[in-house]
Amino acid sequence: MTPASNGQVSIIRTEHGLTILGTRITLYDVMNYVTEQYRPKFIRAMLNLTDEQVHCALLVNIIVDIEDYRGTRQIFIP
């Protein structure tokens, strides 16, 4: 899988949840591996993602977790 054509990775909202653009992989899929304490390199290999896609998915999850903790979730993902 490759990132979006402009070289940036996007996370989009689909009927399955937040998904890495150009894939059928949701943030839930990535976080299942994180919860089991797998390293990003392993996650990348298992889900056939680029480093950028893995890092983007992890970053979005961190932002959502922080905003949930603060009670200020305002992240906009179309």
C-alpha cells in the first residue's frame, strides 16, 4: 500500500471507522497490534503499510486519547 499521491498519509472516516486512505485498514486494526505491544516495524510488515502510514495511525490515536482524557475532542476528520 502507498500513501496518498501528494506524499501525505490521510485518515478518512468510512462505514468501518477511521481508515488509512487507500487501504481497508482501520485505526482499530493498528491499535489491536499496539495493545498487544508489537513494535511499529512489525505492524508495518503485518498490515503491509509504509512507515508513514503506521506513524500517522499512531499519531491520530494519541491525539484522540489525549483529547478524550481532557474532554476536548475536536479533531476533524472528514
